[in-house]
Amino acid sequence: MNKQLLLTACAVVIISIMTIVGINILSQSIPRLNLER
């Protein structure tokens, strides 16, 4: 396989994991902010 293909595949996997983690953190932190108000 090309190194560029491997790099792009790794980047896509990392970005998808980061977005999923970020959405989970946001969905968990939003109710806490609403409760504090």
C-alpha cells in the first residue's frame, strides 16, 4: 500500500474517534450546565 493511503486512513480514523469523543463529552456536559443554572 502507498504510505499516503496509510496516512490518510490513519487521519480519518483519528478524526472520527476525536469527533465521537467530543460529541460524547458535549452531550454529557450540556445537562450539567443546565442543572447548574
